[in-house]
Amino acid sequence: MTQGRPLLNRRLAEFGTTIFAEMSALAVRTGAINLGQGFPDTDGPEEVREAAVRALRAGHGNQYPPGPGVPELRTAITEHQLRRYALAYDPDTEVLVTAGATEAIAASMLALLEPGDEVIALEPYYDSYAACIAMAGATRVPVTLHPEPTAGGYRLDLDELRSAVTPRTRLLLLNTPHNPTGTVLTREELAAIAALACERDLLVVTDEVYEHLVFEGEHLPLASFPGMRERTVTISSAGKTFSFTGWKVGWLTAPRELVSAVRSAKQFLTYVSAGPFQYAVAEALRLPDSYFDALRTDLRAKRDLLSVGLAEAGFEVYRPAGTYFVTTDIRPLDSTGDGFAFCRSLPDRCGVVAIPNAVFYDHREQGAPFVRFAFCKRTDVLEEAASRLKTLAA
């Protein structure tokens, strides 16, 4: 019927079943604790959930909401950006609500890139970045974050970033706080990136979904730096901040021209989504500072709990400054440094699931010995996981 032609188009040929699906299925099969996929095991604030129920019962959003998002949410997003970062946006023309941050990234890549354009992304990168760039027909150019054990984390080589820019570079795709390494780009690093983008006239798309999960340092939107508001698409979502990942409510803020371009692609993806949940997220964004402070405090304690447990199990631990993931080096426990084999054997060895970081690299050898664990779980779950992992050191 297909005369031998592959069914999957060549742009997506390198992408099969995600490692998250594989490892989650392994967790189910073995009964292991799943510290692989990054989703909380408890729901977010009760008042936000009740806001969704009220919207459902009142008939708000049960039919198609407006394409750019419901006005209440767009206004709440602009209030959040102004209150938190002194960034002013027009809720009618400079905000777009999306089906999670993943759709915002996909629509941005599809709208802003032409085949042959180059996109620089920090490696390791969230796996959808590579697929979205490929679907746009563009070429990804990874710039690797390097582990620095003495500094406790990963750092960006700004000279490497600058040398990666060519006449074909159209866009920088950045993620801070960074998944999977937990790196939070510093003011100095962001200032250098901003200067480079302005100098080379580059567009920038920033994935800031972990903006409220910063334990050391501070989150600084790139759009707040001189010359960057007019060239930056800033993306965030409700899933990580409010622990409602299944609602898939994301958004982007950008100048009118960029929002219009991205909306042109987004309208042919989902068109609209999550109507009643949009009203609930509008209320969530207006929660008092005490909510966000408590969220950080809780996750910082969980980070420390799991980091100590991993170190006691024999891993080299890179304590994250943000997100809810911790990266480890397995070589003290496994001289082969094969993260894939290690993760596939871990559920049977001690009943815990993790993710091999190599899936987030173009340069697989650079990520081979590193493994990511999620700590967005209940404290008792993390304590049990730490106890199980310690058997590796026996």
C-alpha cells in the first residue's frame, strides 16, 4: 500500500515513543516509585479546584472560549507579569493562552521559523524542543551546559553560545529555570544573552514554566533586559506552579506582532482548550505571595531530602537551584556510565524509576552518565525512595 515508504515523515523519524512513556510503563509493571516523569502526586490548592467547578456549573467556558483565551485569564497574566517583573503587556493584543507550554513552544516554532533556519537551544533540553524545531523544518544547534561539581550545578559557556551563532541563526530557545539540570541563569548570563540577541538581531523564545520554583538566586525574565521585550516570546503555564498538570493551561506574552504570528499557527493546532480551567487559573494567578512562598519552601525541603538520600546511595549529586528535578552522575555506582541501562535496571534493583539524561542531548555521549530524578512527590514517597536507593550502596 505504501510501496515501502515509511509512514512517519522524515522530520520526525528520530522521534519514537518518549522515554517518559517507557519508564512510566516500567514503573507500573514493576510497582516501582516513579521519580521519572515530572508531575506532582497531589493536587494543587483547593480554592483553585473549586474555582474550576464553579466555572463548569456556571457554564463559563463549556463552549469554545475566545481564541486568544478568556479575558479574565489574559488580564490575570498581565497583572502577574507587571506585579512580579514590572513587565507591562496589553491583555487584548500581547497575550495568548495555549494548551500548556508545550503548545506555546510548538506554535512559536511553527510560526517564526522557515526551513533552513537555525535554532540554538541549551543542551540538555526538554525533549519537545527538538521535535518542534524539526516539525518547523529548522535545524537545532545545541549549546551544552557543563556540569561543575565544585559549583554544585551546571553552567553556560557564553563563548560557546556566541560561537554557535551563524548567519542562519534565527532564534534562541532558552529555558530558565532549566529542565533537567535545575540551572537558574544568572543576571550576568542573561545580560550577555540579551546583548548577543540584540547585536545579531535574533528572536528569543523563553520557556519559564518553573519561574516560581527557584531555591537559590532569582528568576529574571529575559524580556525585562534592555532591548529584549520587542524580540522575546515569554512562555509559562499553570501546571508546575499550581500542580494541575492535567489542565494544560499555558500562555505566552510578547509584542503584538509576535503574538499575532504565533496565534496564526496556534489556531490550527488546538484552536482553543481548557475553557473552564482558564477561569480557575485566572484566580490562581491572584493567590497571595504566601502561596508561592510556601510552594518554594515545600519543594526546597523535598529537594534537600532527595539530594541527601541520593548522595548517601552513592550518586554524585548536582543540587538544583530551581525546578523540581535533581541530576546525578551514576559513575560512582556504575563504571560503565550507561544511563539508559542503569535506569532500565533500577526498578528491578531497588524499586525506583528515573530518567536517563542522554535523551535530552544531541551529543548523547555528553549526557550518558547522568540520570534525573523528580522530587515533586509527597514527603513519605521521597523518604521511601531514598530508603530503597540506599540499597545500591550496600
